[in-house]
Amino acid sequence: MQNVPEIFHTKRLILRKYQPGDETSVFKYASDKKTVKYMNWPRHNLLSDSLKYVEYAIMSFEKGVDFPLAIILKRDNTFIGSTGFKLVDFQTAFIGYILHSDYWEKGYATEAIEFVYNWLCKNPEIKHITTSCHYKNQASIRILEKIGIPFELIKKESTIFPNLEGKTHQTRYYRKTI
């Protein structure tokens, strides 16, 4: 995808491309058991896990395939999580987010993912927006319903959640055709 800005501004947040040195901030949320409980990737146990992710995030953004964005609070420049999208094919984007549990229930996750969702809805290259979450992740279910992405289906035992004993679980899928 061409011309994805490296920085976006919302009312309270800055969404920006990852930078070298972000690994310490990533480690704060990616190593927190509560924060990563429902993620489909393993909790980071070492700072080097977060460094590898930051290196991937920078490289994939530059290649134009995956566009992870750091979520930064405008008021004090605190790094609180990540959002963004990945191209599944030339017309389909998969959106996602993660927010450190210290910042839950303040509207930041909704503000970040709603911005990404709306930006993609206005992009003429994108025809479909998809996402998914663990079927018990009520906070994410509420956020996805709030931003208006339609629920599509539940797949049983479809996704491995390594932070939930590494077992497969039901997953809720959402899809918007533009």
C-alpha cells in the first residue's frame, strides 16, 4: 500500500510508526500477563523479544505490508500500546490493537482502533476490513461493536492462544465490506 502516513493524530493520541528504541515501551505491555491474556502471540519474556518485534514493525512498515503503529498519549508522551493494520491481500486489511492494562477503560483503545478503521474505510484501495478476537474477550467485543465493524461468525477451536495454556479456542471474526 502506498502513502500510509508515519504519524496520525487523534483527539488524545498520537499513532506513529515504530522507532528504534521503542522496545522498552513494547516490553512493558507485551510482558504483562493481564494485557496479553487474549493475544494470539506469546507474552514477551525477554527484552530481546520486544526488540525483535520493533525491528519487524519498522521493516514491515517500510515494505508496505504491515503497518503497526505505536499508541502514544499526547498529554505526556507515554507509550501505551499498539494498533494498526496488515494487508491480507491487495484489497483486504486486518486491523488490531493492544493496550497496556493500566490504560484500559479510558476510551483509548476505541479511539485508536476507530481512527484506523475509519481511515481504512476512506482508502479507495481497501474493499474489506477484518479483525478477530477471543470469544470471551468482552472488552474487545464491545469496542468492535462500538466502532461498527459487523460480526461475521464464530469459529470453534480455530486459533491458538499461547497465553491461555497454548490451547485452541473459539474466535469471533468481524468483516466490513466497503
